[in-house]
Amino acid sequence: MEPILLRADRDGERADQFIARLVPELTRSAAQRLLEEGAVTLAGRPVKKNYKTAPGDVLAVALPEPEPVDAVPQDIPLDVVYEDGDVIVVNKPVGMVVHPAAGHPDGTLVNALLYHCGESLSGINGALRPGIVHRIDRDTSGLLIAAKNDFAHQALAEQLQDHSLYREYEAVCVGTLREDAGTVDAPIGRHPVERKKMAVDRKNGRPAVTHWQVLERYPGYTHIRCRLETGRTHQIRVHMASIGHPLLGDTVYGAKKPVPGLAGQCLHARRLSFIHPRTGERVTVECPLPDYFTQVLARLGRLT
């Protein structure tokens, strides 16, 4: 694997902090190990562990080859909202990762689906993501559809592309939205400096459209419904933050201080509608707001 080149943009930043900030898959401790192993160089020379960057430094980081992770079936309870021979729709709880990755080798939705569905999951996305057509964040709750065979997977993937797979979310954002409804049409790409984040990027980003509608206003907060035309990473979170209304509890794009009672952002995938791959009929499923969300609304209601 070719080393990746990282250009320093801050003066006096510890090398391990700098590397972990720009490389999403590396923790700070992993960056420290690479420095200790001599896998980080500056002008061809190994960088010491205590080195502090200067603007313009270009560090070459030789990442280790990824270790294979086997997705194994695990008996994890699933809230199945819809299921037939081709597709399964589940209501994912907050805190569950969708598929195995570095730092999350098991306990994921994929592990649960493998146990529930057996061999009956599509293989288009490979052994670590069987059946997975789209994703939602670990700290976002709600509906996610998976395919049980490649025929269904291909059809659903096409619906994602032509926007006939309809996804509707509910969220609580910070601040009071003046209008009753609106649209954020702003391309999204990887943040230019903080590589673990996404950002509105009008030059290099991919098209992203979010339609929002106010459901209820509270002092300092707004309960909204969002409909996605596209499915970019962190789309609703980035778009709402870009118009000055980050989601409540979103410590990445909003206030850094966690909200008591919230594991992450107050965001729930409530409604999903798709054209069934085999019958051609439209299927629409919904799931109620989870307890954490209704408790937030109850607390906000007491502010009025």
C-alpha cells in the first residue's frame, strides 16, 4: 500500500494528534504505534513520537494492510418491521453500528442479520456488508432496508439512485426556524481538514438535497421532518448545521457538550417507502419515535 501524504496546517501540533485528525480510520494510539514503528516519515526520515508539526510539513504515513474481519452470525434481537423472501426492514436502535469495521468487529446489525436470515442475504457489498443497501449512523435510530438476494439488492440500489426509495426522518434542531418548510441544496464532501467529518463543499462535493418541514416549535428548538433526495454521509446533520440549526446532541457539527439523556444526535429514520423488487408494488413502512426522542420532546414541551 502506497503511503498517504498529509500536509500540516497547524503550527506546534503533536504528530500523533495531527495524523489521527486527518486519517479517519486511525485512533491517536494507533498513530503513536506507527510513529514508534518508523512508519511516518518527513523528507524521507522517520518522525519522532514527540515531533510537533510546522505549517507546510508533508508527512508520509505508511498504513498497515487491513486485517481481515469475519462477519459472524450473532443472536442479537432485531426489531423487524417488514420481511419477505426478498427484503427485510429493521428498526435500528441508537448505538448499533451497521456493519463490522475497525473498532467494531462484532455486535453490529450485519451480525444480527446473518443470524436472523442465515445464508439469505445479498453478496453484492461483500462479506462484511451482506445485504446492506444503505446505512444510517451509529447514533441515529430508525428504519434500514437490507436485501436478501442480489436481484433485490440491485433493484433497491437503482431506487436509491433515481430517488424512488423514499426516506423520511424526524429530528430536533437547535434554534427556531423562521419558515415552516424549506430545502437545503448543497453538495457534500469530506471536510478539507478534519477528515472524520463531512462538510458543504460547493467545488468538489457530491450533490445533496434535503427537504425539511417544521412539526413543532419550542423555545430555542424546533422539531422537524426531513426528506432525503440523496443519501450522503451525515447529510441531514451537515445540511442543518450549514443553515445555522445543528441537530440537538450532535457534538460533531453542533455544540461539543453532550446532552444529558442523548447518546448522540436527536435523529430518527421514521418512514421508508420503496418499490418492491419482485412485485413492482410500493411498500411503505413506519416506526414510532423511540423513547429517547419522546422524552426530549416532553422536556421541551415543559419549556413552553
